[in-house]
Amino acid sequence: MKCPRCKTTAAVALPSHNAGFCPECFKVFFSRQVAKAIKERQLFSKEDKILIALSGGKDSLALARELQLQGYNTAGLHMDLAIPGSSDKARDHVERFCRDFGVDLHVLEMEKEGLPIPVVEKKFNRPVCSLCGRIKRYYFNKFALDHGFNVLATGHNLDDEAARLFSNVMRWDVSHLGSQGPDLPAEQGFVRKVKPLYRLSEFETANYSFLAGIDYCYSPCPYSKGASFTYYKTLLDELEYEQPGRKISFYEGFLNRGRQAFARQDEQQGGKPRPCPGCGYPTTGEICGICRIREIMGSKE
Ligand code: AMP
Ligand code: FES
Ligand code: ZN
């Protein structure tokens, strides 16, 4: 196969785009997909102050590098979750990346916040991933607001987003369907949240990271084994193999034609958020989810 841009031998095949690019043109392709997502969904502009959540994996590091190259005003935030054998490695990759590429980095240590994930895991009698996700979202938002960032960007890619959409549809989770997307606007107490890699697959972000010389962290979280999400990703990969382009059309179709209907139902269902009496975070409950976690963490067995 020949690269359609420069006619040299293609190195990265992209069946969903019916093309294959040489390494240099692949980086141009990647960059254009990110620029298209930013423009089409009006994610942010050069005036915005963007905080990028950096896990140390291929997606968030690729995102940080690409937004830096496109001239956006960015800084990174890493959350050290204190998971033995995993968090040290992730933090090390983030710190090295930021040093090598000149990205401003902030690190939040969950040990210091009193919420190290292994301790949370022991205290609660349920899978820790959803609690961990909730803790991360809380601190991403809080850190951005406290430090003057008006946009929070995460490295979620097309595979993440399509699998989440599939999972929400399987459960007809109206509330989550109403609020899923790469472009969640700011609301009282919440910073704007964006996912500029939503047009790019995991395979594409891995290739980009490799070609851009990014040394990313491979090791998956030890608590993520057997998650239903991983199974949905496999299912969607099979579908994509048989019908190239399915994932992006499923997800974009939802954004363009499905999401609005769920947003209305979501508004009717949810109450109006009020500030949590414990920490000021917006919540529809008596106290917010994180204060509730802290309460249970502080209680006796
Ligand atoms: P995941 O849920 O692990 O697939 O991560 C999705 C996105 O959340 C990543 O691309 C990052 O932007 C962000 N993220 C996940 N874990 C962390 C972390 N420990 N610190 C900072 N950002 C993170
Ligand atoms: Fe939070 Fe795995 S990253 S439980
Ligand atoms: Zn609270």
C-alpha cells in the first residue's frame, strides 16, 4: 500500500479511513483528526487554560504532546493513586515525559489526601474501579477550579467512548446517555470537560505515541481485570473488523442525533445540584460522593 499523501510505502494501515500512511503523514493525519474534533465540537480555543489529566498511558501523553504542538495553553495533572507496583511506574513515566517535552506538571498524592486506592478497596465491599473513577473526577475538577483552569481534558479515545456508549445503551442508562460526550459544558461548580481524542482509536494513539518518541506506561491497573468494559471493547473490535468505520459512525451518530433526546429526560429526572455542606462540591444528595467515601473510610468496621 502507498501513502496517499506522499506516495512512499505506507507503514500504518487505517481500514476505517480506507487508507494507510507513512510515519510522517500518519502524524499529520493524527493532528488533523484532533484539530477537527476541537473545531467541530468547539472544545476550546487558544485563550483557554487547559488542564490535561495525565495517567502516564499512551492516550493522555499523546494528547499533551499534540496540544502542545498545536500551540494551546496547557499543563498536566497526575494523580498518584498509591497502588503498589503500578502507581510508581505511572508517575515515573509522567514525570519523565513532562521533563523531556517541557510540560508543566502538577501531582496530587491520594495518600496525602487520605484516599489511597488500596485502602479504599479494603474498606468497601464492591469493585474499586467505579469509586476510583469518582475520586479522580472529583479531584480533576477541584484542582482545575482551584488553580484557574477553565477546561479539563482527558485522553479518552474512540474505543473508550464507543464502549462506554455501548454499555450505557445495554443498560438504557438514561442519565449517563444524557451526559455522555467529548464536550461537556461548564456548569455551576464544574469546569468544562473535553475529550479531544474521541475521533482516534487506541491503535492510532499507540502508533502516534511510538512515532512521536513518547515512552508511555504499559502496565494496566491491577484492579481492572475482567471488567465488562474490556469485553465490550473486544466485541466492538470484532464489529469494526467486519465493518470498518462502524465505531466512529456509532459514536458520532449518537452525538449528532441521539444525545439530545436523552439530555431532556436527564433534566426531568435529576434534581438541581446544591453545594455539599462538607466541601462545597455540587451534589444532588445530602453530601457529595467523596465526603460520603471519607465518612465510611473514617468509620469503624
Ligand atoms: P482510564 O479511565 O484509565 O482509561 O483513563 C482515562 C483518562 O483519564 C486518561 O486518558 C487520563 O486523561 C485520565 N486519567 C486516568 N488516570 C489518571 C491519573 N492517575 N492521573 C491523571 N489522569 C488520569
Ligand atoms: Fe483506579 Fe484502577 S485506576 S482502580
Ligand atoms: Zn463533599
